[in-house]
Amino acid sequence: MEKLGNQVNTLEFALISFAFKTDKKIKELKPTAIPTIFPSHPEHKQPNLSTPRPPPEKRLSLDPPPKTSHSDAGPIVVVVVVVIVVVMVVAVVVVVKLVIAAAVVVVRVVVVKVVMIVAVLVVS
């Protein structure tokens, strides 16, 4: 029991010293949240309206970027897209055929079992 008490005391001491070290490190950090909390902070000043604006050609445009047509795509891109589509269609056809084949096998097994049960009932 005494050993457990020593371990608890050691753990408590470790937690307290960790808390002091963390508190010390937090106080050393640069306060980055101050501008959002205190609007009077120097980093939150209103922009200086006396500074000249950049010329119109250097301003960012709010217009959406021009749309590119599909004719800009090279023939290699078209071939790759066609190959991907063909492969996907073949994969879907193969999966559908496998599902149908599995369903046929299951139906045959079920029909054979039902016929056997009926035959046993009729004979007995």
C-alpha cells in the first residue's frame, strides 16, 4: 500500500511540474489571438486610404476565368477517355453475366431441393 502511495505522489509531482512547464511555455508564446479579440491592436488598424490604388491592369479581376472548350483537349486525352469508358462497360457486362450465372445456379439448386422434398413427401 505504501508503494502505491509513493507512485501516486510521484505521478502527482510529475503532473504538477508538467503543468508549471506548460504554463511557462504558454506565457513565452507570442500572443497570436490578440488581434481577433482586441480590435484596437496595432495589427487590426484600418487600411490607410491615402495610399494610391494599383493601376487597373494590375488589380485582381473578379471575372470568372474563360471557359475552355473540349476541342482544346488533345487526341491522346480523347483516346484515353474512350479506352476507360470501354473498359468500364466491359467490366459491367462481365459482372452482370456473373450475377446472372450465379442466380441460375442458385435457382437450379433450390428447384432440385424442392423436387426432392416433394418426392420424399409423395413417396411416404
